[in-house]
Amino acid sequence: MLRVWKRWLVNDWKYNRFRLFCETLGSLAFILIYLLMAWYGDDVCITTIFLIQLVGSGLHIINAYMRDSVNLILLNSIVIIIALFGLAKMHLV
């Protein structure tokens, strides 16, 4: 398992650095959301969560496009729509 992961990482670093960058930062964005929620609990700023979610999903869409993954593009598009709806409901109503 470790060899497969290493081979994937080396291959992406050699041939697809931008894709690896987008995938890594997008994943780190979602990890950051969970860390913020764990640290602040009920006091977490939902606007910050939605903004980080938009960045992470945007990076994941770029990655999914480069991997020709229609299902991940659709999934992250839905996540973006939900985040935009939440932001609009919070700040425009």
C-alpha cells in the first residue's frame, strides 16, 4: 500500500504538479474546516467555514477536471451551490 502511494505521489510530482497542488490544498482546506469546528465548537464562524469550503471545492473541481472525473465535478459543484446558498441566506436576508 505504501509503495502504491509513493508511486502515485512521485508520478504526480513529475508529471502533474499543478494537479497535485490543487488536490493537496483542496484536501487541506477541508481538514482545516474540521479543525476549526473541533477547536471552536459551537462558536465557529460559519461564514469562514463556507468561504474555506468554496476554496476547497474550487480546487477539487480543477483537480477533478484534470482527472476527467465527472462525478467529482458534480459533487463539488453541489457543495459550492450549498455554500453559496448558505452565505446568501446569512448575509442577504
